[in-house]
Amino acid sequence: MGPFCFAKSETRMKQIVIEIDDEAFEPFMGMLRLCPSVKVVGTSDDTDSCSSRDRCVAMAIAELQQNDVIRYASDYTFIMLLVNQGMIDKKLFYTTPLDFIAYLNQIGVNDIPGKSRIYLMLGLTCGKYPEWTFSDKPGAGETTRRNNVARQFLSAYFRNKRTIAEGLAEKK
């Protein structure tokens, strides 16, 4: 499969990134050549369709670790909850903290927490992001900090996603 970007040549340009099977790539490119208002600005070979998503997750977590946003092992719970609430990728879901920890290992995240801290925080967290509440009744500052772990993760994730997409678009 090879993702690529193409833009519609109008006053307003649009870019999209798609993935296409190898066997459909050449016929699809032939169709694009017939459309004068479509310009292919880059192509890439990506053997793992999830690798850019996984890179973005790993990079976002590394950024949060470096900036001391993740203070406690239980803070990884908020990232797992974001994923399970469909905030990153609708196809990505972790049934248990062990599945999530295995994923973090797979994508090369350092300083991975133990399962007990994630299980504990899952039991304490209620509602949907961005309006999580916590049954352990932390103070207002701690409630804000916990929600901000998720907010900062999303910000870092989407910033990294844009950077990767722009890098793809710049290749010729």
C-alpha cells in the first residue's frame, strides 16, 4: 500500500492523504493524469498502514514525558481512554491495560507503567473527555491536571501528524 497526497487546483487548494493497494496504484495514477485540476504532490511506500499513527502516538508520549506532563504511571490511563473513546483512530481500541501496555512496548515507548496503576485510574475516571470526573475526589487543580494530560497528548499527537503529513507532501 502506498499513501499519497493530491490537491485540487482551484483558488482554494485541498490536500488529502490516502492509502491504496499496490495493484490499484498505477491505474489510479492513470486516472489522476486525466484530471488537469489534480496534482500529485508526493507519494510514499508504507508497508505498515498504522506506522504513521503509531509514530505520532510514540512521539506525543515522548514529548509529554520530556515536558514532565506525565507525572505518574496512572497518567497513561488518560491516553488509553482517549484512544478508546475514538479520539485518535476509530479502529484503535484496548480491551485491557495489558493490551495498551503491549502496544506501548510495540511502538517503542520508554518508561511504560505497570498495569495496576492504569486499572486503578480506569476505575476512578468517569465520563467522556473533555469532561472527565474522578471518584477519588481530587482537588480542582489535580482534576485540571489530569484532563490537561489528555489535552496536551491530543495537541502533541495532531501536531506530529501534521508534521508527518507535510513531510509527505514535500517529497517529489
